[in-house]
Amino acid sequence: MPSKSKKSKSAGRFGPRYGKRVRDKLVKVEIKQRKKQKCPFCGKLGVKRLSKGIWKCSRCDKKFASNTYYLD
């Protein structure tokens, strides 16, 4: 009996659907968007994504709109 293969991090919720490349690309985007990012106002790490394009800095309490998945 074959052993069960590992699922691919956060994209494991899709199981075998959509193909490996697509799921790997999704994992890269999701890892990057969930990291704390550098605030353009105070310059410190503390910006988190609230929803699509809405970001909030935990240090200076500024809420602003920017790119959808991660700040550049």
C-alpha cells in the first residue's frame, strides 16, 4: 500500500486539484502577504494586511490602501 504524500503548506487545502505549479505559486504569495511588512510612514516592521489592499501599522496606527497582496 503506498504511503500518503505530504500536502503543500497552505495550499494543502486544495488537495490534488489545480496542479503543483499553481499551488506552489499560491504558497509563495500567501507566505509573503502574511509577513509583517515595513511601514511607509514610520519605517518600522509592523504593517499587517487587513483585507484586499487595506493595510494597518501596529506601531503608528495608520491605516492605508496599497497593493493587494504585499507592499513593495
